[in-house]
Amino acid sequence: LAMLNFDRSIKIITTLDFGDKKAFDKTEEEINYINRSLVDFVVQLSNRSGLNERDHVYLSTTFRSIRDLERIGDYAENILEYSEVLAEDGAGFSKKAIEEIANLQGKVGELYAFAMKAYEDEDLDALNKANEVEEEIDDITKVMEDNHITRLSEGICTAKVGAQYLSLTSNTERIADHLVNVAKSIRSLSNLQS
């Protein structure tokens, strides 16, 4: 759900078409409800007797992963807010900026696939791939920032539009960090097996 809203927020900010905003808001409410419910459930499970060490470690990692996933939804909400600022100003991103955002979005989707494989299957190879893709995302966002400065100096972009662009790249980089956190959570479990 969090990634669905991330994709919606990218679509909205690059097209300034708010047709998906109602669905976005409904999904954000679901994310918040599920987050609260899962946290309550994990706390209840943690207090049960008869849990072994692996169960306790798993519940601890689950608690952190739930928070990481909920934060992805929050960053998607930020991106949606940036699109509202652009629309209010009657501004939007250049074609080149939109292409860069699409590339970044694709990399985040790739990272998500590796992170979920790592988490669900306790797959250390997928974790390594997730780390590699996350580093690529860091590099991509740095290039995007440099390209923005070039567009700004060439008069292709305004400072106000650029502020939303840079905020989007920063929030997307944080989304990548949270996805890697979810993937890394399997290290605690794999250390038990060693």
C-alpha cells in the first residue's frame, strides 16, 4: 500500500493530474490503520509466554519494519503535497526532470522487489542486491541535483519549482533507506542461525 501511494504521488507530481488523490487519501488512511493494528498485535504477541529467542527477534524486526513501511507512506504524502504547491503556482517540471523522476521511480521499484524478497525469504543475496540498488539510487539523486542546478542556471527551471524537485529527490532517497532497513532486518534472524 505504501509503494502504491508512492507510485501515485509520482504520477500526480509529474502530471499534476489529481484524479488519484481520493484513492491516495483512502490508502493513506488504510496504511495508518494497519500500522496501528499491527503494532498493537506485535506488542500482544511479544508479551506471550512460550516464545523462543527466534520469535522474540522476529517480532522485534517486525516492529521496526512496520514503522519503516509506514514512513514510506508518509514520504509519499510529502511528495503529494509538493505537487499541490506546484499546481497552486501553475508550475511543473521540465520534460527532462520528469524523465529523471521516472528513472528514479523505476530504481525504487527494483529496490522494493529485492527488499521484499530479502525480507520474505530471508534471502541474503537479495539483501546484497537491495544494498547495491540503494547505492545506485544515492548516485542517481546526486546526478538529479546536479542536473537541476544546471537547468536553474540555464533558466529552464525556477527556484520555486526546483525546491519541490529537490524535496522529491530527498524524500525518495529516504524511501529507499527505509526499504533497505526492511531488507536488513533479516540479518538479526540469520545471525541466530549461524
